[in-house]
Amino acid sequence: MAALSTASSLQSFSELLAWVRPALEATPTARLLSLSLPLPRLDPLAAWGVLGSSRDRHYYQERPATQEAIVAVGPAALLELNGPQRFQQAQTFINACLAQGLRLQAEGATLGPSFCCSFSFFEDVAGTAPAAPATVFLPRWQVRCQADRTVLTASFAIADRESYRQRLEEVWQVYQHLRAIAQQPFQLPPLRPNRWLEQQSSDPQSFRAGVETVLAEIAAGRLHKGVLARCLEAIAEFAIVPEGVLDRLRQRFADCAIFSCGDGRGSVFLGATPERLAAVEAGQLVTEALAGSAPRGETIAADQALGQALQANPKELQEHQLVAQFIRQTLQELGLEPHLSDRPQLRRLSNIQHLHTPIAAPLPAALPLLDVVAQLHPTPAVAGLPKQAAEQAIRRLEPFERSLYAAPVGWVDDQGNGEFLVGIRSASIQGNRVRLCAGAGIVPGSQPDQELVEVDLKLQAMLGALI
Ligand SMILES: C=C(O[C@@H]1C=C(C(=O)O)C=C[C@H]1O)C(=O)O
């Protein structure tokens, strides 16, 4: 296991070297070094501009409402994999990296390295899909922001006992650069005006027919709930700038989690999701049921009426309860004791409102977050119930590959803390081409036309933020 030492505030490169060298000498087995240094508060998008760009392999996550963010750029260690054991294999890789790693934290830098992960919706994906079914990487550069602290963590392989000096010089330079930009207000460079040249959505008639088929499967007792999505593809005149999209998303959807995953090969999957699959902090697991939707009203009175109608609508309540019960049961099967209220609250986003039940459970240290993610994904909020029959219906009825849509993206750190989001309200970007998916839950009483309206509302909100 890695040693952990601290250094009081570092003023110069020679102090950094004098701190790291003896620690490395005392740990001859270390193959990876992670170095954490304290920073003043800074804008995560500004930090990204120093560490690299959306063209690099990256994971970006920001919650504007709580001022939490993680910016992770470039791989110091990377694994791409597929198959039914992908969550467990990702955890094995993380354990192996931690076992070979030496982690050093300077005073005030009490946040360690994180491993950033993305998993596709299904365990295997078509050969043409841009994303690997599972990716986990230890970032070369990471800035983590919390309300009370900001920390740079640089990680790199130690090839031999001499070459680390050059890496350390680079770390020192980046550290100085980040400290300097923290003093300045941040603004993205102006983006050139862009426009859509072409837009094409999957056939609305085949979506309606899919909804009818799911309703027939429910009537026949093969399904309790299904979730069907539509896909929209668009081509813009110029390449879409992911940093610009994220900046817009964080302004428009400040109460959501803004995220971006890039494979460093030209594909970026980003979005503003209201849905957290699972998070762990200090031994507490937090998850939620989010299902059941209504539009926002034009006036306060109309909005409240829509919200109250949503909370009293038996069809929406059933759709929601199936999700809450599934999560409760899954956590209980993992030996946990989840707490949740019987009545869902309202979660109001700028364009839509949902039924929402927060769920929490103490999590023993022996149970990693990824084990919980493996059991929860896909919840009936994005797949349906029973899981297997719902997944088969999706494969049969959706005329496109879900890829990363509605799948888990997130991170876990060296202390077992972390967060996985559900990758909805999202888009895949490749240069000037984008692909968006959005879905809706189908239960008895669902109307194909209404589901189509709900899905299109979700698609348009995302499309409008892309250029
Ligand atoms: C599937 C999506 O959203 C899910 C479906 C919802 C619903 O049907 O009411 C609500 C929230 C999400 O759990 C999506 O946005 O694509």
C-alpha cells in the first residue's frame, strides 16, 4: 500500500524535489506517483484550459449549485474493456494502480487521485460505435474543486529513478500557471457563430409503434415498465466546441451535473444530467429515483398546477414507484439498509419537472461504489422492468445503438469516495456532427403521442445548448 506524507506549503521547485525524492527512495516498489498540491479557488473550465482541452482524453464534471468539480485530463494509466464483468474488472484495475502507487499530499491538499470511468449502456457495443464499452483511467492531470478546497493532483509512471525529475518540473510549471490564473476572472474565448445545416430524427411513427409494442408486452405480463428513446442526428456548419457547450449548460442547468467524457480520438460525450446513479462520501451512499415527468408552466400558478398534477397522477406515480422499489430492493440484496420516503418530491429543472425520491444508505468500506453501480445499472428509470426483458425490448425496438446514452459515467477516488451519473440529457459530438438521444418511461396508461412530446422536449433542450 502506498505511503502518504505531507509537506507544508511549497514555495519553490527545489522544495518540491526535496520533498518527493526521499519519499520515492523510501518506496522502491512504487510504479506510479500521485502528487497533490493545494490551489486557490478557480473556475474548472479555466483549469481545463491550462491542463489541455476537450481533444484530450478527459473527464469533466461540474455541479454549479454546490461548486464541486473534477477536471481530469490525459491518462497516466488506462484500461478499455468490455463484457459482463466490466465493472468488477475496472475495480481490479483501480486496486492494482493504487497498490503500485505512491501518493503524496502537500498540506491543504487533502483530496487524492481519482479514476474516471465511462460505461456504455449495454456491456457490448456495435463495432461502429465511437465509445469503448468500458473505459477507466487515472488522469495525468486532475483538478478537484469542493466548496472549501481546490487541489491539483498530477500522476505519472515512474519509469526509472532519474526520469521523474523532468516530470516534476512540468508539474511545478503547471502548478504555477494554475495559481496565476486563479487570480483572474475567467471567460471563454469568443466562439464563432455556428448553425445547423441538417437535422434528422428517428422516425416518430416507429417511436409511437414502439410505445404500442411495449404497452402490449405490459398487457401480456412480460414487462412492468419499458423505457424507449429517440435519437436525433444533426450536422453543424463548423465543429462544435465542447467547452462552449459546457459553459452554456452550466448556466442553463445550474442545478444539474454538467459532464464531458472524451476518448482523445475525436469523440466527446457530454450533457447536463439531473440524475445521479450513486455517490459515496465518507461511508454514506446516496442515490435517487427520478422518473415521472411534466413540463414547466408559463406562470408560477400554471407551474404549480402542473407539479401538483404530476404528484397526484397515478400513472406517473406508478412509473416512479417501480424505480424506487427496484433501488430499495437492489440495495437490500447488497446487504444495505436504504432510507427513503414514501412520497416523491418534485425536482424542477429549467425545462421539465420530475418526481424525485432521494435514497441514502450507510456503505461498508468493503463494498466499493463500482459494485453498487454494477447492480443498479440500468435502473428502471432508463431501461424498464424486469431488467432483462426491458433490455431485450430496447434492443429490438430502438433503431440505433445507445452507446453511452443513459449509461454510468463518473469517478472514484483513492478513499473510495466517488460519484456516477446517469448519462441522460446528453449528446455525442464528433467534430461538426452530433447525436442526441432521449427517452421516456412507458407504463399502463402511457399515450404514444404524449411520450413523443416528452422525448422531443428533452431533445430540443439539449440541441439548443449545442451551438
Ligand atoms: C430516459 C430519460 O429520462 C428518464 C425518464 C423519465 C420519465 O420517463 O419520466 C424521467 C427521468 C429520467 O429517469 C431521458 O431523459 O432520456
